[in-house]
Amino acid sequence: RYEITQRETVAEILPGLRTPLWTYGGTFPGPTIEARRGRPVTVTHRNELPVPTVVHLHGGRTPAESDGYPTDLVLPTGWSPGEGHGPGGTGGMDGMGGMGGMDGGEGMADPRAVTTTLTRDYTFPNDQRPAMLWYHDHRMDFTAPAIWRGLAGLYFVRDDAEEALGLPSGPRELPLMIADRAFAADGSLIYPSLDPTLRERPGVTEPYTAGVLADVILVNGAPWPVHEVDTARHRLRLLNGSNARHYELELVCDDGRRLDLVQIGADQGLLTTAVTHRTLPIAPAERYDVVVDFTDVPVGTLVRVRNRLGSGRTRDVLAFRVARRATSDDSRVPAVLSTDLPGWNREDAVRVRDFAFRAGRMNGGHGWLIGGRAFSPSRTDVTVGLDDVEVWRFVADVHHPVHLHLVGFRVLSRGGGKPPLPHDAGLKDTVSLRPGESVEVITRFDGYRGRYLFHCHNAEHEDMGMMANLEVV
Ligand code: C2O
Ligand code: CU
Ligand code: CU
């Protein structure tokens, strides 16, 4: 049982500067939740922020009532339901929002769809494979600016079987939430929809529509941290918690040597066998579980984690300083990591569905659409039968990391029937569609009936309509 108060706080992120944040429990990232497989956890959220919020456990196999549907609001304490809650009604505090301004106000066209509470218990059964999940805000039209301001945290599901494998653990297991942010000279966060210099640049009317990129890379809330390690294997639990930035990570020692990233897990837990990468692409909301071996790296070496897709200072993400010799390292990466990956085949699928993720017009403005439609809470887009296996085929115009709630899936093909890429291995809940690419995934809609979502996890795209309802019946 956890209790989290969502509240404003001021943190020192850049040296000597004060950054106002919205937080889970006063820190960014929020408190890390540790759960055991099969043992339910209830998290009681109390909202002391000036705006309504919604909490979603990303990657959780969660009953619909605790999944954080975008209109299941936790209202601020002291809020009376009669009050208007447009951006103006919150004393300008919501000024970073405004994605929802596209359709005038908060886009909650159907007030009947809105349910509200003052505190809320979210119950997570944890009846799922061990994995690193994350929780974040999911309010309709305002998810991107809410995450930007700090509403994100990590959540682990663990079990005895995984712990018995002998993977690096304790201080050698490092959760790493990577997220870019932009700062004003006084230390406050800048979100481009607020930044007049961006808004008024000639010819740029909607500079943030592609998704917000920023020039400071934070890892667990700190800019470009340097983490000391000893000469041993380390397990990196990577999350790309950025709104829109993609990374292709590589590890470069200061003598030019590069270290492998040995991938042992995906979004939804361990692979069957490890996959070795020289570079590892990671799209928004994806997680990768990776072992890096510093055993033969000379003490004193700086190992930079770099982003090959970045430029200037966004090329750097964090660094490891090999500070000392390990006295011992009895960790291992077993040849077989797990044996319980679902083995769904194309032949098991009762249906194949197609979804186009493309830009389009939405209420007269720019929107991001699925199958030509922008999100509406009052329409069911897809109805699936409980326990049905389906193949979903996605096609993209530009980069779209596509995420399904409730289920994990496997990537069947890319680029029109070509085999998946090495980093597509395992059970995933978010898949990166590259520009112009089509991707097929297969899943079984098991667990719970109810109303869920699928959407692009470029958070700005999501707020601008690229989300749809999935009803499991
Ligand atoms: Cu990471 Cu619908 O969420
Ligand atoms: Cu999710
Ligand atoms: Cu997108």
C-alpha cells in the first residue's frame, strides 16, 4: 500500500537554480514502487496540484477502473465540481497545457464521460511477468505538459524466479529514466507552447506539433549525471521517459573503445535469450533491460552513454566512471533467461486490423490521427473479445511509438513482412514505428474486460488526438 500526494515543489536541477515542478510525493521522478508478482498493490493518490490529474501505470495489466482513463479525474483537494476547469480557471497554472486548446477548452466534449474523485485508490494486481513499468499522468489533452512538469515515476514487478537468475542486483542494478527538458534562465521549465520566441518565429505557427524536444538531458531528474561503478557487470533498467525524443544509445570509453549492450529484457520482462547490441534505439515510453560489463575496463575510465541521434550537448546522456576494482562479481547472464514468453502465431489470430498513424486536420487545426480520427472519449473505436488473439498492423507517416494498454505484444514483422529488428525481441507494450514504416504485432487480449486505450506515445501526438478506445468485451 502506497500513499502519494501530488504536489508542487521546487527542486535544484541545474546548479544554483530553482525549478518549480509538479511531483508525485515531492520528488522527480516520483517514488519508485516495488511490487511482487501476484501481490496486489494499492496506491492512494491525493491531488494537491492546481489541476485535475489522472494516473496510469504504463505496462500494467490493470482492471479498467484503475487504468487511468483520461477522463477519470482526481480533482485537486478543495476543488468543487461546479467550478470551471479550463486552463483559465486554474489561475494560469495550467499555462503549459494548451494542447487541448486546439479544440477549445479541455476537449471534454461529453461531460457524461467524465468521472471525478478527490482522492483515488488505484489497485494493481501485479499478475504479470516481472518488469520495470512506469506511472505517469494521463489526463485528456494535457498528458504531455503534465509529464513534462514532473509527473512520472518507476514501478517494479519482481518475482523469486527472476531473482534466482543471478543477474546483477543491489547497487549494480540501475534504474535510469531518461528525459529531456528545457529551462529558462531562472531555472523554470520551458514548454514550447508557452515560449513566445518559438510561437512568434515567422512561419512557425505550431512549433510543438511534431513533439517537444529539449536541450537538457536528465537521467532520474539530474542533468548528464556521472555514476560511479566498479569493474563488474551492471544491469541498466532503461526507460525513455521523454515526451518525443528518440535515442540510439551507445557506450563509448574515453579511449575510444565501445562496450556492448547485452539486452536481457524488453518492456514486459525478460527475453528468452540475451541479444547483444552495439547501439540500442529507444523510443518514448520503451524500456530496455540491459547488462553492461565493466570487468575489463581500466579503473579511471569514463564511459559515456551517448545518443547517436542527438547533436551538440544532446549527444550525451550520462556517463559511468569506473572508480574501483570490484572485490567480487558473482553475477551472470544465464543462457536461458525465461521460458514463459507467449508463443502466439499468426494462425492463432482471429482477426487482422489495420491502423494508420498519420497527421491530419482536427477541428480546423493540426492534429495527429489514428485511422483518420482524433480521440474522443465518447466513441468506441475497437471492440475485441476477451482472450482473442489478433494481429494489428500499424502504418506511420513519421515516427510514432505505438502503445497498447492492458496487454503485451510481440512484433511479428516490419517494413511489409520483413523480420523484426533485433531490439524488437521479447514482450513489448510500445513499438517504435519509423517514418513510412508498417509494423505488425500480435497479442492476446486477456486479463480484464473494459475500456482501455491505444495511442502514440509521443506525448504531444497523444494530446493532439492520436489515441483511440479499445473495448475488451
Ligand atoms: Cu504510458 Cu497510455 O501510456
Ligand atoms: Cu500505458
Ligand atoms: Cu506519434
